[in-house]
Amino acid sequence: MDQEVAKPEFCEKEYLVYLEKLNDQGTNMFNAAPYLQKEFGLSGYQSTAILRYWIFSKRR
């Protein structure tokens, strides 16, 4: 069953671009939330929600 994940209201395009760059560099994306936190000053909740959205959007 496909799961739909809504885009978090606090998700900015620059966060998704950053995740793409990490992915292109070979980063284990399941562990990428702390990178978002550090780079953009996001909370753990925010970075995890954005990462979850990014991961599920790649499955489409």
C-alpha cells in the first residue's frame, strides 16, 4: 500500500535541494535529519518531518 505524506508547512525548497545534494554525495539518507538540523537550525521534529516527506516524495 502506498502511503501519502503531506509536505510540512515549514518545508522550504532549499531544504529539499540540500537533501538532494546529500543524496548525490552518497549520504545514508535515513540518517540525514541531523544534517538538516545543523545546517538550517531546525528542530528534531522539523528535520525528521522534512526528511520523511523527501523520502516518500522520491517513491512517486
